[in-house]
Amino acid sequence: MRNYYRKSIVALSILVNLLYFISPANAVGIEYTLNPQSLEIQNGSSMINITANQSPHYQFYDITNDSIVNHFWMLNVFEYLDLDNDGTFSSQNDTMIAPLVSLNSLDWAFKNFISESDSGFISKLEFDIRGASRFNPIQPNLEVSIHNVLSVAKQNELNLTISLNGWTWKNADSKFVLAIVLARSSDDNSTSVPVINEHNGKIGFANGYLAYNKRASYNNFTSNVNVSIAGETEQHDGALVYFCLPNYEDTTLSYTITLGLLEANQVNYTTATSTTSITYTTTTTSRLIDSNRLLSVSIGATVLIGVIIVLFLKNQGS
């Protein structure tokens, strides 16, 4: 009889370990699946889906509470004259210099994947999403690149460095706007306008946030970036946000933002610069569990089951 209970302890411990291992919310390594125009990434309990058949569209949510999905996509870019000299764009007070360029008009592709490994699992992942203009004569040389960085150290965050070059300026005194959309969706999958809360470089929406750097860099200089919430999109499918950037002339402008979930710790970030050579790799996946955490759960479960069985045997003998 005692051998039977010992075997029960072992079997139940194995079962606890197995359940913990297969639980997607407890995955420690980064797992990703790359398709021609989409990318799915799991980093712990955070799930990120990116589509690039049009302008890159990011969907991110916590898989333990997937009733709310956060959305981010880049809408268009354009020049404007800041007539009221407040550093932001307003359609009532400033003048947009036509034509604006819809970022859906660019050819987008996933490029340059590189990963770092630690104890057999992916601990850091970097990749680019690059868009090149295909329309003439509207900004035929425009190129946009998004350098993405995520790590297991900050599972609820994704850093994006947006680079712009090849813009043909119409006016030497004009400034530049990158228009993005923040939205939310639920079970019906249609996006809607979220409640927006902006404070000190951080825009909260749905159960996510966008943290933005207040400086952009170009030609070895940095310049102020002003952000304004511009109401709803024309389609009423999200909140429109303008990033008002400097005239970066004929150089490349780089600007960093962070997407994250509100459950994450306070954001700490700086402008990202990358000088490391990135090489392309094929799709790679990894899902392993932190050995220390797994061991703790295993020991705790075994002790608990053992105590229960000992008490049971004492009751049987009394």
C-alpha cells in the first residue's frame, strides 16, 4: 500500500510539471512564427501579431486576458507649415503641404532577423519591417524602416525605432508629421476608438500603452518631437495621433517608441541605435521554462501532496 502512495506522489509531481510546462502563459523563451506578410510572437504571456500586407499593423495582448486586443498602425506621412509655431499640427491652424503619402502604398517586408540565446531558449529578438515607395511621382524615393527589439527581460514591451529617408521636401521651412492610429478590439474583431490618457510621454489606451521619446535624431543632431491627439480617424476605427517631427533635410531621421501592456513595470527606455550587423535567419521557435521556477513548483507540489498522503495514512491507521 505504501509503495502505491509513493508511486502516486511521483505521478502527480510529473503531472504538475507537465501542466506547468505546457501552459503558454509560463513560457520564458521567445517563440515566433514568420509567414510572408505576417509574424506571430509569444513572449511569456504577451502575444504580438504583426501583419505587413499593408502598413504594418501591430496587435498585442495578454493571453491570460485576451478579451481586449490593443492595436497600433502607421497611417500616413506629410509635410506641413507650422503657422502658429506651437510645434504641433492642427488642421485648423496649420497648412498641410499636399500630397500626403499613405503608408499602405509602400511595399512592406520582414527583414534581418537576429536572435540571442540563453540556456537554449531565445532571450532577445530583433528584426526589421521595411517599406519602399512604389508610386511615382509621389515621393518615389521614400523609405521607411521599423527596427523591432524585444527581450524576455521585459516581456510586456516591444521597442520600435522608426527610420525615414528619401523624402523630397516641398518647402525648406516645413515640418513633418507621422500619423499613427491606436485602437482596441474585443471578441467581434472590429476595432474601435479607445479611451486615451496621455501623460508625460506615455499614451494609455485600452489595456496597453505607447511610450514615446521626446527627441528624434538625424544628421548627428537631436530635435524635439511634439505629440498631439487628433480625435478619431475618418473611419471611426481608432484614435488618430500625430508625431510632429523636424525637417530632417536629405538625411535619415530615427525615432523610438515603445508598445506595451499596462501590467508592465514603469517604462525605462532611451533612443535606440544599432551598429550591430544583423543577419537573416529562417523561422525559429523556442519554448522552454526557467529551470529554477520549474524546480520550485515541482518541490512545492511534491511536498504538498506528500503531506496530504501522510495525513491520509495516519487517518487510516487510527
